[in-house]
Amino acid sequence: MTGGARIVQTADAAALAEARFSRGYSGAFDITPDWMPILDESPLGGFWIAAGMSGHGFKLSSAVGEMVAALVTGARPPVSPRPFRLDRFDSAAPAGATFVSSYLRPTEEPIESGPGEETTR
């Protein structure tokens, strides 16, 4: 580090000691109870939901876009839409359920099929 850079850093640190808060912002933390997003058609036919991702939505945007596009057009989705359905909240979650247990099911459990889904594993 050069002497000039050290002087600037010292001056900046001294200025920060005198700094005062002038404004800020906040936002909603939109997350579902099971920490999985909702990617599904709403009860109002033709109105699609892609929500509940909180800060992860930006990172997941291309995958979410691909999934929702397939659901809207009736094409085969890239992954099963079952874990992302809105109706998964229709019944109470078992005690101790986590976001992982919400979509992992025993292999002997029958698989419900939806648009573009297969009924076998």
C-alpha cells in the first residue's frame, strides 16, 4: 500500500466517525410456511402464481420462468410441479414438518398427477 492510499483511508475513516444515518429502506420477506415457492394456477382460472421465494427469486428466475411457462402453455414441466402447488397448504402439515419433508414422500405413496406429470417414478 502506498503512503497516499493510507492517508485517504485514514481520512475516510475519520469522516465515517462523524457520519449520521439519513435514510434507509425495508421490504417484505415473502416466504411460504414450508420454504418452497408457489408455482401454480390460482383458484381464479388463468391467474398464475410465482411467489414465496423471498431473496431467492432473483437467483431462481430462469428456472421459475421455464417452469411457469411450461405450466401456462401445457407443455411438460422440467421437474414435477407437485412440490410447488398452492393446494399443498389445504391440509395442516404434520408436526415437525420441514421444507424438505414437504416434498419428499415414501416411494410406496401413490403419486398424484397434474399437467405434464407422469404417474410413475
